[in-house]
Amino acid sequence: MTDRIEIRNLFKIFGKHPEDSLRRLREGATKETLLAETGSVLGVDNVSLNVPKGSISVIMGLSGSGKSTLARCVNRILEPDGGQILLDGEDITCCSPDQMREIRRHRISMVFQNFGLLPNKTVIENVGFGLKLRGMSERERQRKAEEMLEVVGLSAWGSHLPASLSGGMRQRVGLARALATEADVLIMDEAFSALDPLIRSEMQDELLRLQTRLHKTVLFITHDFQEALRLGTRIAIMADGALIREGAPQEIVEDPRSEYVAGFTRGVDRARLFDAQSIMRTDERDGFRLDKKGRVESWRKEGGPSMDFMTVNLEDKLIEIARRARSGRPIAVIDDTGRFCGHIPQDALLAGIAGAGDATPKSETKEPVA
Amino acid sequence: MLNLENYYIPLDRWIQTFVEWIAFNFRPAFLVIKWPIEGLLRLIQDGLLAMPPLLFLVVFTALAWWLAGRGLAIFTALSLVLLMLIGVWPESMTTLALIATAIVICVLIGIPTGILCARSDTAWRIVRPVLDVMQTTPSFVYLIPVVMLFGVGTVPGAVAVVVVAVPPLIRFTNLGIRMVDRELIEAGVAFGATERQLLWEVQLPQALPTILGGLNQTVLMAMVMAVIVAMIGAEGLGLVVLQGLGRLDVGRAAVGGIGIVLLAIILDRLTQAMANRERREEMSARPGLRAVLGGMFRGSRPALPEEAIEKTHGR
């Protein structure tokens, strides 16, 4: 997977003399000394991050962690003070305003927390906003905007004003506006944070559904770790302007590495996050008998071979496995071709769901973990 | 010991000399300024006076109905009829022409200046104290330099009206643009708007209700000043009042006064209705054109939150 966006050693300083502050930082000043000596606030502190093409990369952090600032540096609504931002390998921090405008019109679009819709324009005009700025003809714009409204399921609302729509619908309009420019990169700044919980989860599903069709590169900003887990292919956690942990959702939950991150992962519903692969044992076959191609043939019971076992896929989530599991029925994990990969003892399943200790180590002792 | 009574700065004489010097050396410049104002004023005044009063009444009543509804339409019609009956119709039209001319020029000066101030903090730092001085100076103080620079009559009167009436429009335009939601500006920039597109597509439409609020203030200031400039020979209702005062003719002065009040109320309500109309369209759920038309054909109006607002505005 290639990287669409590469952020390298990015700094953003809010204050009067950013160059001077940057020099101090390079000479070893900390965020605190910088604030005390110059009154400048370090918004983004030496962040490097890769956003792979076609992925949803989530930047997660509490308010004031610099996540929105970082996102705004990516399309240079805020001017970064140090470091580079590569878009498809090309450094956009040195682009001229004209070049930057072209990039914003064609390659990066954005969705806002409070929707950012023009209240005096109809839904369809709002969707066509980016296209209008680009100078597209009225008719073509209309056609394209209608198409996008259909994608987000709001075809019937084109002639209404945003004020007559509910929050969820307004954000669909915001999404349609961002999709209309056909930019590959979508920056979604707390896009669902202003919505009710139910609508929010509906919009998350909608985004995932759209993503399977459109394969955009999404940079999603959120303060909600659950949302990050649900949407993110990768999650980057920020605190105090700095990036403190980056990885796939399972990796982070499994190994938070710091007390701060552990604070977020503690309450996670592991049953919905972890899959069979993460808890299966591969050390021995536990009585499963395989054929020549490695497929499970039968299970050896005390009385003789038995077909009373269940198979699950590598990617099956624990919650689904638990739903199907019966006591005394062994679980075999198979890959897409049906080959045996490992097995899941019941104690491992329970431990995996409960997150007892540190889940279950993948291929060690058969002893139940305390 | 320093005794301040021994010192005197002849500021009054300096200013006198300065204004005289300007009047003497820059006369052509002032004539150039005067010329378009004079043309515009004459055009509007001749138009209004040539118009049959009844036609004017119908047009204005229709305008009031369209902008503000039935109440103001009835009030406008009755007021205009009264103006005809008490015999100040031509004077009312002259005053109206004077105000209209001043408003046009105020808009031409005020809105661009306001936009400039909103976009440049330096410009605002310079303009703001000037506006402060302009607004705190008693309005009739302007009359003397205006007479020295432009002479007497209705046209210099219009100049004085502009000077007094333009500051609120500049302030409100500046304020309206600066108050536009930051996220909307960001949205404009994020989708690749140029400075000009940002202004026309995002900032001005959002600031319009505030700008119209400023226009309302400007109209009221112009109305007040249009009366005061009678002192430097501007014609119209102000002159009626002034003549009434001069002859101790209370009746005549009162007639002029009533005319001014009626005209002022009509203009105030009309411009206020314009501003509210914009604001309402922006804030509330206005159904699409299709929905409104559909509702009309079904013989029922769709229930709008606007109606609640209308009630509070006493329409």
C-alpha cells in the first residue's frame, strides 16, 4: 500500500515569531519553556504520520491535543511552521497560493464538524459549491450535484435550505459536497461529533459503506476512541500536540504502550474488535485430524472420530464466535481456502472477550490465563 | 511656575485659515465631487416630482406590502394621502430625493470602505477613529465647512447628509463581514475559493442582514440630517419647519414636522423589513420554491417557523 499523504516532522506554532520559536525547539526547548519564555503555543509538535492510499486513517485526541490543527495543516488552511507534507510524494508546503488552490479544488476536500454549509443556499447549491468555485458550468454542476445527493440518499431535498434538514442530513450534504469535487483525499474534522449517538453510528456505517465503493483516502479527526476503532484502518493518538501512538486498532488495544493510551483502551468492547486470529492457539492441533490439503476432517473424541466441531474464519470477530459456541464443542480456525490454522479453546475465547490479563498470548501455554 | 493662562493656541484661527486655503486652492476638486451628486439629485427629484402623486402612492404601497406586509402597506398609503392633503407633497418629494441621493452615495462609499476595513486590520485602525470623530461631532457643525467648500443649496446639503449618514454603514459592513462564521470561511478556503470568490460567495451573502441593518441606521441619520441642512438652504420639509420657526408660525412648522415623522417611519420600517427579510431567510427553514408553490396549489400554506417570527415582529 503506497502512502497518499506523508507528514514529516510537522510543527505548528501559534505566536508572534514562529521561526524564532522553532529555533528554540530545535535547540531543545520544551513546550512549557516555549510558552513561558515567548508566550507561543506549540500546536503541533514534530508529528510524522503516513496516510496510506485508500485507507481511513483516524487521528484521535482530546480537545486541545492539536488534532484539528494538524488536519488543517494538511490542506494548509493553517500554515505549518516547520516540516513537510507530501501529497503523492510532492511537497505541498512550498506550493504557491495558486497551486494550493488547484490542489484544494481537485485533490483534497474537507468535511466540517458543524457542517460548514452556506445557510442562504439550497442543498443542491451547497453540494455544487466546490464545483462552482472551480468555474464549472451551471448545468454540469447541477448534474454532478444531483448525482452526489443520490449517493448520500438525499435526492428529494435538493431545493431545500440546510436549516430545514436534521443534523445527520446536513452532514450528508457536507459529505456530498466533499465528494462532488472527486478529490481523492477527504479530511473529515470531527465530522460526526455534533450528531446524536444514533445518527452518529448511522453516519459511520454510511461512511464505511461509501468507502467500500469509492476507496477515498480519508483523514478522520475525532475525540471518540470508539469511533476511531470503528472507522480506522490506522489510528494515530495525539496528546499535547505530539503523536504518542500509531497503529492498527487491534495493535493499540493489545499493547497501548503508555498509561495515557491505556486509559482509552480499557473500556473497549474487545469482543467486537478482536478476531479469531488474535486469540487462536497454533501450538498443537487439539485432536483435530486434517486431510492432505490441511483441511479439518474430524475431531477425535474419546469414543472415536466425531464431526461435532465448529469452524470459524480468521477474520471472524469474537462476538460472532461466542454466539455460535457450545460447551464441549471444539473450535477450529480456518483460512479462506479452508485450511486449518489453529484452534480456540473455550478459556481463550472467554479471556479474549474479557481482556483478562493481557488477552491471551498467541502461541504459548495451554494453561488458562489468570 | 508655569501659568497656562499666559499661553494660547490660536486653533480656531488655524482651522479657519486651513479651510479657507483648501476652499481657495481646491475649488475644482470640489466642483468635480459636486457634479455627480447634483446630476443624481436632479434626476431623482425631477422623476419624483413628474410622477403623478397617485402613481407614487400605488408604487410605494405595493413596495411596502411586498417587503413588510399588509400593516405597513396600509400605514404607507394613509400617510402619503395625508402628506398630499396637508399640502407638503412637493416638499416631501424633494426631501425624499435628497435622502435617496445621499443613500445611493453612502452605499457607493460605505460598503466598499466597510469591506476594506473588514479585510485589513490596518485600514480599520485608520478608519475607526475617523468614524468615531464623525459620529461624535454634532451634525450641524458640518454645515460651516460644507458651505465654505460647496456653497449653499440642496446639493451641498446632500454632501452634508452623506457625511453624517455614512459611518453606520461602514461600521455595520465591517462588523457583518468580520462576524461570518469561521467555519464557513474555512469551508470556502478548503474548497479553493479565491479572495474574490470568498467575498462574493461566502462573506457578503452572510453579512447581508447586518449590512442592511446598517443601511437602516444610515437612512435614519440621513432623514435627521435632511432636516438640519435646511439651514444651509436645502429645500424640502426641513425648510418648511425652518420657515415656520422664522415666522413663529407654529402650524406651518408642525405640518413640516408631521411630514418628516411620517416619511421617517415609512423609510425606517421599509429598510428594517428588508434587513429582517434577509435574516429570516437565512436563519429559518425556508421551504424550497417547489414546496411553497405546491402548498399554494393545494390551497394551504406550509407551516413555517417564519410565522412565529412574523408575529413577534408584529406584522
